[in-house]
Amino acid sequence: MAIIYSKLFKLLNSKNLTSTLWLRQNGFYAATVDKLKKNKQVNTDTINKLCSVLHCQPGDIMEYVDDETANTE
């Protein structure tokens, strides 16, 4: 079971935002950005902050996929 964040990066791209730069400018640490890019676990405070800054719902930036699908992402 895995949570992936490809929706987050698609959302940023659709807003013409450079993901790493934008995330760091909005107070996200480099380690957190790296975790998001690698679909690693982040805490709910991070999800809350992302949703607040982007004015979106958690489902707009992440999704659950089974292990087989996650390994191909």
C-alpha cells in the first residue's frame, strides 16, 4: 500500500510553478520536497500545509495505489 504525490506535481505544473523552487519558497524543507518526489511518507502537518497553501483537498495532491502500481510510478 502506498500514497503517491504525482497529483501534487501535476497541480504545480498546471499552475506553471517549478515544484522544488515553489515548495522551498513556501517553507517546505529540501528533505520534505525529496520525500514527496520519492513518494515517501510525510506527516499530516505537511499535507495540511500543502492544502492550505494550494487551497485544495488532500485528494487533489495525493492518492492511494496498491504496491504493484506504486512500483511502476
